[in-house]
Amino acid sequence: MAILQINVVPLGTDEASISSFVTKACKAAQEMGLKYEVNAMSTIIEGDQDELFEAAKRMHEITLKMGAERVITSFSLDERIDKSTDMENMVEAVIDPME
């Protein structure tokens, strides 16, 4: 299991808001059956490495197809092979000690 943090930023659009682009891009992960969470600055997706790279590609391409003249996509991949983890466990590992 791996976790991908991704930002897809459309440029050259008619609006300052990018929410419609983010919504459509996230549907790519949803249609692939991947677990994902949207936060204020990025999207986090859970899956195996091949699925995550495919999701990133689809999200980038969808944004171009929606009419952005330029798209900047950046992402970070976190893959552990020493133990199984998921998004919730990673957050709990930080929150629990704070309580």
C-alpha cells in the first residue's frame, strides 16, 4: 500500500477558482475505486504504486482536456514495505500522542 499526495494546478483558464478542475480530477481516482481525501491544499490517494501513477496521469490529462492551457502537476509518493499502513493510521500516529 502506498499513499500519493498530489496537486494538479491548471493555468490559462478563464477563472481564478480551480475547484471545478479539482472535482473532475478527483473523479478519476474515484472511478478507479481508489480511496482518496481532499484537503485545502492537495488530494491524498491510497493504493498500490501502479494505480497511483495511473491516477496521477489521468488527473493531469483530465485537467488539460477541460481547457487549461497549461497544467502543473506535482506529487509525493510514500510507500512502506516494512509494515502495512493507511491514511488513517498515519494521521493517528501524529494525533494520538498530542491528546
